[in-house]
Amino acid sequence: MAARGEVKGPEGLGRMLQQGRLVRGLTQRDLADRLETDQKYIWGLESGKNTIVLERIFAIMRETGIRMYMEVDPGTDGPQDDVVDEPRG
């Protein structure tokens, strides 16, 4: 099942990250091990913990009219590009 939606803040980002992890059948600890971090970090992101970096990113997005949309693709495996549609010059 694909999940998709507009991400307006850390809470929405956390929900989408959690959905992606769950679709892949990973626990927070599994994901943390793969990313060489700890489970507490994954928990913080998924729970929408507002860090200064995220606060600034979402503030910039609000001020500049940028919208972020995310989709969990259950059929994809492995790393993906950071930007899907790049502007062409």
C-alpha cells in the first residue's frame, strides 16, 4: 500500500518516514543499524521531534512557498536519487 501526502512540518515528515520503514518491514532498531545510528534518533524523527535544522527548513519552505510531497513506494528497494524532477535549463 502506497502512502502519500504533503509534508508541512516535522510531524508529517515523521509519519511518512515511519510509514516507509513499516512498509519495508523494518523495526526502528533495524533501520538505525542500517544507517549506523541509534534507535533513539529514528524514534525522534518519527515522533516529529522539532530540531533546529528541521525548524529552519520548514520555515524557509513556508516563507518561499515551497511545498514538499512524499510518497512511500512499496515496490522500490535500495537507495534512490535525492531529487526526482530537476528543473531543466
